Amino acid sequence: MEAELLQVLSPQSLRALEEWQRRESVILTQVNGQRRYGGPPPGWSGPVPGPGCEVFINQIPRDAFEDRLIPLFQSIAPLYEFRLMMNFSGQNRGFAYAKYGDPATAGAAIQALNQYPLQEGVRLVVRKSTEKRQLCLGDLPSGMGREELLMVLRLVSDGVEGVTVKAAGPKGKDVCALVHYSSHYAASMAKKVLVQDFKKRFGVSISVQILPGISANTMEDEVHRAVAEQAIKVMCHKY
């Protein structure tokens, strides 16, 4: 087992990564199982990318790191963010996410790099990211309203863009909510802290589930409001 791990974490690959970071002055930040570049990177002058700007990258060799991947995806256009999923052992988990400035550029990256031969016998799979940016919260404190929930969420998590709250159960005492975040990363980070924070703050154990997206630009539209309420109904199991 140790020999296999050493083979995956080859000294040559690690040295190449370190040398590339020094040469290009690249900063990588590892948080909760992923190593992140940018978000935004130095010198980024455009707006924060919206939906449809991220691509999902799969079939990454375990000894391939950012020094090989970021330049490849930057050959299409500047990256706003790149996230490589990591194990605690130092291996990558075989997949990553690259975010561009607009959906058209993300589409161009998919066209150019899907099935790209990164090394002999290995072709990358590149496709549109599902960008799951909604969290469904169940078992919230009785009587909690939208404004109070928004205040708490913005204290403990970044990127909150909208909240739909629904009272359910006998006399409306059971409270569920659908929370829309600015990115999959923001939603994932929030999911990791909300249960513990609500337990500490209110003494309740809430449920948190991540679910597929509803457009941020139409959260207040009646059709999407109905979709949001249906998501709460299905995911929170309170009706």
C-alpha cells in the first residue's frame, strides 16, 4: 500500500508542481478536500462569472497536478477559478472544475479539450458542470422567517443570493427553506458549516441537502417560485 502511494505521489510530479508555483508565482489554497486557484486570480478585471461558466473535468491521472492542468485550460482563455479535488493523502481524486468568464468560453473549452490526450492512454473528459448551487434546509427553528434566516446565513456563509422559506406541518411550526448561492463552491462550503452553526446558535439539528439548480436571475419569477416550493416539499419531507 505504501509503495502504491509513493508511486502515485511521485517526487518528480511534486517537484514539478512546486517549481511551477515558484516560477509563475501561483498561490494554491487547500480547503475541505479541494485545492483552489483564483476565485478571482490576481489581475482579474471582469465581473464574477454567472451560471454556465464552469466545466467539469474527469479522468485526471492521480499524478497530474495544477502545473499541467491550469496552463492547459488557460490556453483557451483566462481562468477565473480552478479547483482540483484532493484526498488527505495528497493524491488528487481524479476530477476538477475550471471556471471561465462567460458561458461561450466554457463551451469552447469543452469543444477543444474533451477527450484531450493528457498523456499516453489517458484522455480527459470535459463537460458542462451541473453547478449545484441550491441548499434545502429542513428542521429550522420554529417561527424563523426569511429576514432572520438571511441574516444568519450571511453571517456564517458567503455568496447567499436568495432564500425561499416555507412553513409546514401542524400549525406551520415546521420551517424549511431553499437557499440559492452564487456558486457551487459557496454552496458546498455552506453545507459543511450550517448544521454545526445552527446547533450551536439555536440548539436545533437541521438537515441540509444540496440539489440541482434554479436560475438565480429568476428566483422571484412565479414559475421558479413554484419549482422552489416543490423542491422544499420533496427534499424536506414535511408535507
